[in-house]
Amino acid sequence: MATVRRLTLVDAGGTSTDPSWDDVTRHHDAGRTLWLDVQAPHADDVDRLGEQFGFHRLALDDSRHFSQRARLVLYDDHAFVVAFAATADPERERIEVHAYYRPGVVVTVHRDPCPAIDEWLDRGFEHEFDAPGLFLLYRLLDALAASFPPVLDDIDERLVELEDAVLDDPQPDQMGELSAIKRRLSHLRRAVIPGRDTLGGGTSLAIEELPGMTDEARRYFRDLYDHLVHVAEQLDSEREHAASVMDVYLTTVNNRQNDVMKQLTAVSTFFLPLMFVTGFFGMNFPWMIRHLGGWVPFVALGVGLQVVSVVAVLELLRRRGWF
């Protein structure tokens, strides 16, 4: 199902859903700090962003095509940020969000519905409009980063369940699910690590040079950096957890295969002396035919040797600890 186009305009006066571009122009011309969220934009929506706010065409081209890596690019009087949000849907894995920032203006563009942004809209706003857009940008990036821990917690719980299931009864489909989880974690990591390195809350030159940066805003971005560091560490921890569960699966399967081989070896060992005895007495040597007859040789040699062989093999396997 195609995502429905949606525009949301927010300023200190409230929230407006699906405003016209004339409404956006009036709010912008009024000089108040505003946030415009564009979901599933049409091609002309991106053009209007360039016309209305004067964003650089290289950044606008990225918003036409998406599939970008997390980064921050500074232009003359504005910045372009690519960030990601995690989603509980394994099919989507992550949501790419493009954010444009200029003092007094924050614009976000994303193709898919972003629960992190929707939840932020539902909660409302506190003092995000007190500073010229920097707190809006911080809140946006922090909301996107906050979408990762719940997803990682769900993955961790599933890994614990898989580990218990593997120890109980390993199945081939468990290996397939583990591989899918590792692949998903790798995709999430590629979204977080560049964002941590690029948006390093006051530790990178790009953040320090954001238009309108203040000491107070710098503290908030450093808090965002700490948040992203924690998410990155949690991601690495979950990747190690997934790898350890895979090792448990392979070890358990190998141990079961060893048990099966041991059982087959024991069965073969039982039949080896029996096959020798029956093979030896099954040969038609004239001497054996003339001298061995009656029930005593039959019981002593035909049955007794086989019973003795079985008992000897059982004792040998018991001494070796196979029983």
C-alpha cells in the first residue's frame, strides 16, 4: 500500500495538518520558528521546499532519491541532516529521514510513516520554540535515536528465547531466523554508527558550526551524542549475542551429530564380531562339515560365541563410557 502524502506544520501557535503552501508561506513570512514535516512528498513538494526556503539543490536532489547514509552537510546559512529511525517491522527495519535546518525553520522529509515523529507530534511540545530551531532539531534527532532501544530490546528477548529453544531442540529454521536477525542488526548499525560519528554532539566541527549554535544548545547535542553512543554499544552487544547464539546452535547440532555417530558406531561394533562368527562357520570346509554336528557344537559355537561377543562388546563400550 502506497504511503499517503501528508504535510504537518507546527509552530508556537499549534499544529496544522495538510496546510496549503500559501499557509506555509504566511507562517514563514511571519518570522516565527516553525517545523514542517513532509511525509511521502511529491516531486513538486521538494521543488516548493527549494523555492520557499532556499535550500541547496544538492540537498534537494538527495530528498528526491533517498537511499542516503547518515550525515550532516553545512551550506551557507543552513544545514542538511540525514538520520534514521528504527521500526519494529522487520520488513522495513529503518526509516530514512531528511532534515533541513535554518535558524527559525526545521523541515523534515520522509517517504514512509515515521512512528517516532508521530509520537512526538502526539505528545506536544514544551520549550522547543524558545530557541530559533536548534531545540527543534535536537528533539527531532533525539526522537529518532530513541526509536532504537525498544527495537533492540525486542531483538534481545527473541535471542534469549531462541537460545533456550536451541538448547532444547535445535531446528534448521532457527538458523535462518538467527541469520535474519544478524542481517537486521547490521542494517541498524549502518544507520547508527555514521550518525553517531557525524552528529557527535559538540565533538565534531560540523555540529559546532550549526547556525545559531549556543552553549546551552551544545549541551543538548552532547546529550544526543551520549544517547547515540549508548545505542551503538547496545547494537554491538546484540550482534555479539546473536553470534553467540549461532555458536550455541552449531555446537548443539555438532554434539547431536556426534551422539548419532556414536550410536551408529556402537551398533556396528555389536555386529562386527557376530558377522565374523557367522561368516567363519558359514564356510563349507570339508573338515568342519565332517566333525561339527549335533546340538552341542551348535549351542557352544553357534550361539555361545555370539553371546560372548555381545557381552564383550558391551563391557568394552561401558569401560569407554559410552553407556
